[in-house]
Amino acid sequence: MNVKVTASAPGNSSLCILIELPEFVPRCFNESKLSTNYHITLESTVNVILTNESGNILVQKKLVVGKLNPKNYRVRRRFGWGV
């Protein structure tokens, strides 16, 4: 899945992005506006957190993974006892 994160902060503060995955390393930007893309693979619900340089949480969003149930394409016959 591709995730695009776009954010802006008042003043000249830096912003940090944290995606709660074991392989993800938090990234900090020394800009008040940022726009970046991530390519991640999800199997369960994950939080995306935007913090300032002191670690205060500014925004937290939850990415929810939906389950897809495939349709049963088997053709059913009229009589259950037929061969």
C-alpha cells in the first residue's frame, strides 16, 4: 500500500513521522511543511503518528486493514443426491 503523508506546522518547528511497524524507523524533517510517500505492507491495524521535535503527538491516525471474503463460485446443482 502506498501512504502519502502531508502536514504543516506553525512556525519553524520540525516534524517527525512514526508508523507503528517493527521495521519502520521514525523520520524527522526540519521543515514546517512536508509531503512524503511510503510503501508499506500491512496485515493488521497500524497507527500513523505525527509529532513535533519534543515528542508531543500532534496527530494520530489509524489505518485499518479490511478483510476480503471471496465469493463461492461453485455451481450448485438442484439435487444434493445426484452424481
